[in-house]
Amino acid sequence: MPNSTDTRFTSMIAEAIRRALEEDVGAGDVTTLCTIPDEARSSGRFLAKESGVIAGLEVAREVYARLDPRLELEVLFPDGSVLEAGTVFARVHGPCQALLTGERTALNFLQRMSGIATQTRRFVQAVAHTKARILDTRKTAPGLRALDKWAVRIGGGVNHRFGLWDEVLIKDNHVAAVGSIREAVRRVREGDLQQRPVVVEVRTLEELRETIELGVSRVLLDNMTLEQLRQAVAITAGRVPLEASGNVTLDNVAQVAETGVDFISAGVLTHSVKALDISLDLETIVDSR
């Protein structure tokens, strides 16, 4: 799993898997326990039913390990692989009961993460001719942020701040509450003992000019037109990195990138992603009864 030294990140992934199994399995998989004998072993294949980027195989491996450590996941194409429809990208072997019990949980993670990775790759490819990098946002499924952001990275995107705790982002409501961007920045620098990076959201070129002089880490250009973005790049002249945000779609992301901004954040990578169509099909069953 990524960021193995970040215990917060890895513990969130582990907790998401635990909750998913508890939610689905509960007191036990009654159908499987009644129909499949304890001794039965089987193999199954994971099939991409549409083209896309595969993500979440290590999560699927952990799902099965928690149900029965005898289950083995054989990865044929690793996370990040771009597959055509009809590709078998992994196989699972071992006790049939656990294999079937974990099927839906493993697929739910794989389908969502692969959908996010696929969407992210489309955005990354759309701006590949520019210097712009694609960022995710906090618009993630509650409880699944670590997995959603992991999938963005697998798709070639860059993780924005993980939560409210690891980076300062001064938005319009913060400014409205204290009176000015300058005052908001002053209070952060005075109050944040860790002196975390400071990003300021601006909505006008006048606010941009004010913010440039404050020496912040990055300026977020909120819902600006393409012409305003071009002017912002000219005004800034490389003195501070610029991030374009707001109503970014696959149809317009290339135009946004061509204005010369450094980053583009897109909530659509995670907040309304279409799951990739993946199936798990049993290939063999050995029934020892």
C-alpha cells in the first residue's frame, strides 16, 4: 500500500476494508455456507468487461486475506495497467467459501478504484501537451478518501491535501469571516505552529494581485474564465504556482491547461465517477464431498 510510513493513510484503508466486510458478511454468508462444503477449493478469474485502468488489486488481496489467508491472488496485470475489454487481469485460488464470500466486497473496491483511475488517466492524457498537473479534491466518498485518492495516483494524478489538517486552504468564507485575505493569512501564520503550506482561493484578478504579495505557497483561481486564467498567468509571471478550479470537465480541461496554469483540480475525478465494469467468474471447483 502507498505511503507505508503514513499510519493515518494505511489505517484508513484497513478500516475501510474492515467496515466493508462487516457490512456485507455480517454474521456469515448463509448462502455459501449452506451450498459449498468446507473442503471445496476453487479458482476464479477477474475480467475487465470494458477498457480502462485497473486499480485496487492490493485492496482485493487484503479483503481475501482477512477472510482466509489460504486464498492466493495471482496478479497478471498490476495496478495502473491499461486494459482492453475482455482481459483477464488476475486470478484467485483457494477455499471456495471464502472466495465467494469476498467476491462482492473485492469487486466493489476494484470497480470504484478502477473507475477513478480510468477517469484520472483521461484527464492526465488530455493535458499531456502542457505543464499542468491534475489534482484531486476532498470530494470523495465518505469513509473512502484514502482509497479514492490512491486510485487517483494510480491513474497518474496528484493528490491535493488529504484533509483539513495537512494544508491550509483559505477560502472565500474564511475571508468573509475575518475581513480580508491579508488578515486571514496573518492569522494562519500566527496561529499554525507547524507552519503548513498556505493556499489562498481568489475569485478576481484584484484578489490575485493582493495575494501574490503575501508569499503564499499556491493561489487557487476559482471559477475564472479562460481569459481571466491567461491574465492571471501573465500577472503572476511565475512568482507563485497557480491552480485552476471550478467546473473543470474532460471537455474543457485541455483549454484550461493551455492558459499556462500549473495545476488543475477536478472534483469530477472522484465525486461522481462511473465504476469500471469488472466481473469475477469461477473457473474450477473441486468438491471433495
